[in-house]
Amino acid sequence: MIPRTYAQWRHCITVECGIPLSADFIAQRLAVWRNPQLEETQRFRRLYGDAHWQAVQRWFVQAAQEQKQEGAAAVPPLAAPAQQTG
């Protein structure tokens, strides 16, 4: 099945293929998809069309944004300085 939505694509990558959407993986794939001169990119475009190629790029960007948000949420806020009494 060719994914038509971000949720379908994410499920396909992470569950069906078992590939974690790490920052490194996302960066590597975007480097390929953003270079129309690469044979891999040209082959993908021939097989799936430009609309899907562009959608996949958007989905990788969305995954990267989600990862950044999740990472920021995982960092505990700085503790307030202790107030001195007296």
C-alpha cells in the first residue's frame, strides 16, 4: 500500500518496516529526496510521481518537527532558585 497520509506513512516506516525515525535517519533521507540529481531520487519520482515525492519530503520534515517537540518536552524545566529567608 502506498501511504496517502502522514499517519499512514509514519505507520509504514516505524511499524511495518521497523525503522525508527531518528534525527540521523530523517536527515539522511531528506538529503537524498532534496537532491533531484541523485539516481535514487529520480527512480523514486519515476515510480511514484512528483506529488508523492513532495509529500514524502513534507512528512520527513513533519517527523523532524515532532521529534524536536518531543525532545523539548522531555527536558525538565530549570528549577527556580531557592529563596532565601531572613
